[in-house]
Amino acid sequence: MAVFVALGAFFMTLFGGWTAQRVTDRRHLVLGLAGGLMLGVVGLELLPEAMEAAGEDFLGVHRALLLFVGGFLFAHVVERLLAVRRAAHGAADADDPHHHGRDAGRPERAPEVGLTAASAMVLHSLMDGIALGAAFQVGGGMGATVALAVITHDFADGFNTYTLTSLYGNDRRRAFAMLFADAVAPVVGAASTLLFTLPEELLGSYLGFFGGALLYLAAAEILPEAHHEHPALSTLLCTVGGVGFIWLVVALAG
């Protein structure tokens, strides 16, 4: 049953990525919505789940919060290291008289960042599938509740996976490849619960770390890019709407 329900998550993820790809003419609105969805997922879903599952405090601080900050710092350090490397490459390109055009003055994109972020989304979707399978092991009512949450927010996962991959300069082929991997992940995760169960504390620790990294990408990369050329009220409303959508999903999931 869990694997069958996970197929719904598969199609919902693809639909989310397809939506992100189709509205390229309103890119600032897409990025504003993606930032809101990511903020909502982190603050209203991932972090509460991580704090509940991650276990005891470590040196006076909740383990999930430590990993949350660690994930944020990890994403910041990786992005800065890649930025330094790109800056050095850009300095070399500056001596090239042919290096000019519409992208002049704009920051260089690091495809590795997009692929790493999208890979984290795939891992998150895998964990969604495992949670779905475990919930059905507990009982049908619990399984139905988790299924509602997983299928609904996988639209946001697909949307964000495609957006993150393409935002950092990856071509459409790579973006669709990561989207497909994200769609397959919950099915694989649900099927894996027939063989094993992930320890709760390990799952909570992962969610905390991933939440911190995702928040960094939303706050430091996605939302600033959304307002770079279009600081419009409509972009801000899309961000607020994204948070509200995740809040509704969490409320419906009980």
C-alpha cells in the first residue's frame, strides 16, 4: 500500500517540476514562490520533526538545532568556497575582450551548488518514502495522514528541485534528470521499508542538518535572486503564498 501511495508522490513531484519549467517567463515569481515553499518546509515541517526525533540535548543545546545551524554554516562555507573559485576564474575571463554581454556584472553561477542542493532534495524525498512506509507499518490511519502530507508537499519538492538545479547554471537535461530522481526517491524509500527501518534519531539529525542548508539557499540565494531585477509586490506575495501553502499542508496533515 505504501509503495502504491508513493506513486502518487512520484507524479506530484513531476507536476511540480513541470510547473516550474513552464513559467520561465515569470521567473521572479517562480523564485519568490520557491523561496516561500522552502521557508515553509524548513520552519513548519522539517525543524519541528527534527526536534521531535533527534533525541537528547548535546552540551545544553538540542541536537537538532545544533545540526540545523551546522547545515546552514555548511551550505554557506561551500557556497563561499565555490564563489572564490569562480571569482578567480572571472578575473581571468576579464582579460578576454570577448567576455561581455548581458550577463556582465552578474554573479557567476556554480552548477555544483545546484546539483548538491538538488541531491539533498532527492535524499529528503527518499526519507519521505521511508516515513511513509513506516507510517503504514504502524497503521492505516497513520499511513493516510503521512500520505496526505507527503503527496501534497512533493509538489513543492519537485518545484524546488527543478528551480535549484536550473538556477545555478545547469542545463535543462540535468534539471530534468534531478527532477526524475526526486520523483523516484519516495517510491524507493517506501519499498525499502519492507527490508529495514531507519533509526528515528538518525532521521531527526538528518532533517535538522538538511533544514539548515535549505534555509541558507532560500534566504541567501533564491529570494535575493527573485528580487534582483523584479522587486515587485507580486514576488513578495508569491513568497508569502508559498509559506501559506506549506502551513495549509501541515494543518491538513494534522
